[in-house]
Amino acid sequence: MTARIAMVAGEASGDLLASHLIQALKARVPSLRSEGIGGPKMVGKGFNAWWPCDRLAVHGYVDALKRYRELSAMRKALLKRLLADPPDVFIGVDAPDFNLWLEQRLRAKGIPTVHFVSPSIWAWRGGRIKRIRTAVDRMLCLFPFEMPIYAKAGVPATYVGHPMADVYPLEPDEALARERLHLPDDVPVFALLPGSRESEVRNLAPLFIRTARLLCEQFPTARFVVPLATRETRQLFEHAMYAEDARDLPIQPLFGHAVDAMTAADVVLVASGTASLEAALLKRPMVISYRMGAWQYRLMKRMAYLPWVGLPNILCNETVVPELLQDDATPEALAAALAHWLTDGDARRALQARFAQLHHALRQNTAAKAAEVLCPYLEKNVHAA
């Protein structure tokens, strides 16, 4: 008999994570079949995508409400199909709002469920732990501090580390990154990352451009690189440069190349999010900033449990890099914080040493460790090699 898993991965990050897991599982169970909702990277590993994962991508509450009926119909159709032909195990990769509903119903019918990537119950919406307890047989956690939360709630969990820590080198090559981006070796370089969503770039681009102008006054030879994820976000940033009359500034927008941009930079200005963790794994001093609508910020602040929004500070359990948010995010404050990292060599070296410790803690060979947890669910049908 052939072992069979069902998976649902949401968005590009879930597609990448799931593709690594499929590869690691196939190394142990070559005959493995995998199917469900996934993306091109999963398909490239032999996954049978009944629906593409980009169908699950929603941007904010308004978009989620608009697409509720479509997503609900897809989820019910998937549930019916899985109950009619049960897999050995169901693996929900991130996308908690979609997957926990599905996992709850599959588990109630006796199908084992594993959720890969814990929802951010440590940051907000901690009440979801009750739903998780009824929905999953095991949670696979990316961060070590998540384990005590699940132990206290009585949810079986395994720490598998963060996949980016496996991929990123322990010692980034700054010279090679500058060569790739055609940047001089002997000038200050700042990477500006205003986010991957259009709303983020719209809110942050003018602020980041004004900050760059102030830094140019202090560091006349400085260069700025701005990796942007899509054509739309690049157009938004270029429009902001025009509106700010900043075409004379040494700002270089890029299509992608975020890792090269951060590796090449002396200091990074980054919107709060996964990119801040990337910057930490690349051992880059940074300033975290974010702006959103006033009512949305008040709501998020009221619901938050932690004093930080940036993953580097959360993981280190202290303020190791500045967070300048909302009204505190002014060009003057951001420029001063960025200049501090550039001019204070001792502070920069101490931070880089701290980030090196963090990198080692998160480097766990995530896909292989997750596959090891999943193999017992498959052994009833096939002996894992």
C-alpha cells in the first residue's frame, strides 16, 4: 500500500515550507502520495494540487469578508473529498483561519491532523488555543518559546526550528552581495524594506524616502537599495519618489533581491514582519518601523500581549533593536536610530553576536525534523525507509 498525506498550504511562504517537507518525507517514503491545496513549489515535488494555494491569499479584513463565500465553499468541498477518501494524516501548513476549521472536523472523524507553523497566539488572539486543542493531534512549532504555551494547554507539540535558519549562511558574504547589486565597497549602504503588501508600501514609502534624505545629509556618499516584491509595489514606491521630489537621491529600487539587499547593507530599515527575522539571520543591525490606519493600530495594540512587534525582539525577549511605530515613526527618529547603528561599531558587533546565537538556536534542519514527527502516521501503510 502507498502512504498518502493531504495538505493545505496558504500563500507563497506555505508553498515553500510544504515543498521542503514533501521532499524530506519522500526521502523516507519514496512512494508517498500528497494532494490537496498547494502551490508550484509543492507541485514540483510531486504534489497533486486540487486547488492552487493562491486562492487562499487574502489581504486584510475587507478582502477576507468579500471572499468569505468563495473560501467557505472551497473548504467544504475539500472536507467532503477528504472524508470520502481519508488520508493517513492531514497537514495544515500555516493559514490557521482556513486550516483549523478543517482540522477540527477531520479529527472528529478519526483522521490524524498535524498543524505546521503555530498561529501567533503568543502575540494576540490567545483564545485560539482552545480551538487548537480540539483541532490538532500535534503542533509543529518554529520558535522555542512556543513550546511552554502548548505544554500548559495540553497540546502535543514539537519544536522543529525555522526553515530560514537552515537556508541562510551563518556568515553572510557582504562583498559578494554588493558585487551582485553593483554597489561600491567603501560607501555606507542602507536597505529599505517597506513591506510586501501594497498597503504597507503606500503607508511607508514617503516616510522611508524622507528618512533617506536626512541620512544623505549626514552621510553624503550613502546608497539606498529598496527590494520590492511585485510590479505594483515597485510602481507605488516610484510614484512616492516622484511625489517626494526624490529622484535625485541615490535610491535604487529592485525587483526582489531582498536577501542580497539586506546582506549588502550596513543597516536595514524594515517594516515589521518576517523580513525582520531575515535581517536578524543575516546578522544585520536594523530599525523596525510600521504605520497603519489609526483605528486598526488602536485595535491591534489593545489585543497584543507583548511589548514588541518585531520577531528579533520577541525571540530575544528584550529590545535588541529599536521599534519606531505609528506616531513615533518620524523621519528624524528613524534617521537618528539608523545612524546610531552605522557609527557605533561596538553596539553593532554586540548585536551581530546576539543574532549569531539566535541563528544557531533556530537552525534545526526543520524539514527533516518535521518529517520524523510525521513518519509514525504513515507506517501503518508502508514501512518508512
